[in-house]
Amino acid sequence: MTTPPALHIERDPETGLALRGSLGDLAWEVAADGTACHPDGRPLTREELVILGDSIDPVAGRPASEIAAGEIDLGVGATWMRPDREELLATLRRDLPVSRHHGIPFLTGAPPTDWWAVTRLDDIRHVSRHPELFASGRGGTNIPDLIPAVAEFLGSIINMDEPRHTKLRRLISAGFTPRQVARLEDAVRARAAAIVDRLAEGTSCDVVADIAAPLPLQVICDMMGIPETDEQQMFEWSNVILGFGDPEYVTSMNDLIAAGYGLYQYGLELAHERARSPRDDIATALVDAEVDGERLTPEELGSFFVLLVVAGNETTRTAISHGLLALSNHPDQRDAWRADPEGLGASATEEIVRWATPVLHFRRTATADTELGGQAIAEGDKVVMLYLAANRDEAHFDDPDRFDITRSPNDHVAFGAGGPHFCLGANLARREIRVLFEELLPRLPDITVTGDPERLRSAFVNGIKRMPASYTPA
């Protein structure tokens, strides 16, 4: 077994911030703008950023079956890129269901950060359903702390607690009533059919670019009345925000803030425009929404717009990508769904969402000393709910590593585990996934992935960047 290169980091003794370091022969330091560079000031290449972002795999070369729970380090990016990471999570779930980790995956050189990883579904439900004990607004819902203004700017209601969360969610819910979502049915189906029409003109495609990405992006733009000419910009901004940690999309915190501000400013201008000239779209419904005499301010709507575009685009794209990969790897399941779309549509959609688990984790912060899964948790501790691990929990799913579109019950937590932060867009995401496959499977019945998926370097989104496929149009 090859010994991985040693990682050394020199930190400011007062702040804990990284100043400089090395990984084997690769030396780096932190420039004045907070980005990493070579000691002589030259910028790091994307390849070097990948090396630093992945850090080192402390158990490189060993299969998951030979790795004890105490050796598993979820604080380094390399662990999340392992093909057997679900086996590692199963080991934690069995032997160390609430485990301590250090560091932020893919952010080598970040300040020391300790956090608890929660892997069992029951424990995750407990955290989700007790917001008074596990807060979202104390530093945000990602592993690294964000100051409140930035957390709300990038995450809107998901980074808020009572009472502000309740007020804004009630207002925002006016745009996501069953009637509003049902009105999108024809538009979703028309968009999905057009995607398949284009595919049927050829025999191969990139699953992400040609199938999974267009539909949710187009639907969000339809919902909000965003012109087609702006769709690509929405796509690029959302890639940056959820691609943080992957050097293909983000090389500095400045990239992230710029993308967030671009979306926020677009949403702000959209709110002002709908206030002046109302339309029959969800943007207008949000501007006009009123609960107990209160309305969303343009700034609140701008912040929510960031969340809507990013979450509604990237996560559904990820579910569709993983769904097509799973159906390609299990052609019997693909053929069964095609033969009985009405009978299997709902259960197949739920199984795709469970299998994909597009959002890998969300964090909470303990508001008081407590206990979770037999582990003492102190006030202020970061508690990270690993949805990917919970959705393979043997205590709740029969043979959880089997992809089964007939699975019932299928009480997964990919949309959240209950409580006030359950995903507002869950029903819309389900509708998009089901409709797309209803249009796709009859017309491209033998669609098959022909190469390894290129995965997003992230411990937050279970993303696929590129994935080739071939097919014979029916």
C-alpha cells in the first residue's frame, strides 16, 4: 500500500486560520484575499486545488470491510469520493452512529472545525423534529459557520429559526399551494416531451446536460416568468453555489459570493418588476402574498430566489441523473416501469429520490446540552444529519442497498425528516422526475449509461457533472 503524502498546516495561534502549509511537495499559503496560492504568489492550478481539496485518504488502499468505525474520517474530501463510501457510512451507522469528525471536506486549510455526524434515521428524525434544541440559524446549515447575514443571503428560510422562519415560510408557501403546482403539470410535460424530441434525433447524449439539467431549470424559469435568454445564467450561478469545493466551478469564496449576489440581485429586480406589472406567475403570487397583514419584502424575496433557483435546479437534476444511472444498471427495473407507468410511477419516483439522496447532509447547532444516540452533545456543538446514511438504514429499509422501484413503504428522508424545514418543493420535484421518465422510457426504451459518471467534488450535493449514454429511439 502506498503511503499518502503528509499534510502540514501552520495556523494563526489566535484565530486558528490557516496561514500556509504543504501536502507532500505541494507548498501553499493564504493570500490577502483569503485564497490559496503558491508561496511566490502564483495561483494554484485547478489540478493542485483538487489535490488540496481532496486532502489525503487516511485509509487509502484498504477496502471498507477492513476499516473500523474509529478510522473513518468524514472531515476530508477523499472519504466522500471513495466508491465504497456507503459501506463506510454503514460501518458508522452500526458501530458509531453519532461520531466526531474534524475539518471541512474539500476545504483543506480551513479553521479547525469539530462536528458530530449522525447516521441513523431515528436520530436524524429526532434532530429535525426538535428545532428548539437543534437550531438552523446559529451559523447556518452547512458544516462551516457563516455569519447570519451571509447565511440568510445564501440560504433564506433554511438558515432561520422561529419566529422569523414561520413567518417567511407561511408567506412563501402561498406560491407553492397544490393548485399552483398542479397548474405546472402541462408545462412540465411539454418541457419533458421537448427534451425527448431532441434526444430522439440522435443515438447518444450526455445525461446531465441533455436530460437531467434542462427540465428543472426550465420549470423554475416558467414558474417565475424568467425569459429563456436568462436560463443559462441561472444554470451557471447555481452550479457555482452548490459546486463549492469543486475547482471546476469555484476557486475562491469570492466566486461563491459573486454568484449568490448575482442571483439575489436578479430576484430583487424581479420582485420590483412584478410589483409594478403583475403577471400570472409564482413570482407575482409571492409579491402579493399576505399573512396577518405582512408581506415579503423585496429583499426577502431576493434571498428566497437564490434558494429557489439553486435548490430547485440542482437537486432535481441530481435525482434524475442518479435515477437514470440506477435504471441503466438495473434494466429489469427500467423495463418494469416502462410496462406499467401508472402503477409504478409513484413508487419508482420515491425509490429514485431515496437512492440518489441529492442533498447529502444538513447541519444543526445544539442550543443546550443534550444526548443523541447515546452520545452526549454540548450546547453549541455542530450536529450534521447524514441523509445518505439514513436512507440506507437497515432498521427502516428491507435490503436497503437494493434498488427496487416497487419498494413500499419507502419512508426516506431525502426531502428532510419532518419538522419545520421539510422541503417546500418536494411535490414539484416528484412531479418533474415522474413526468420526465414517463416521457423518456417509452421512446428511448434501451437507454444505457456507457461510461463512468463524473462526480461533483462535494460532501453536500450528491452531484453528477457528466455521464454519457446511448440509446435506440423507438
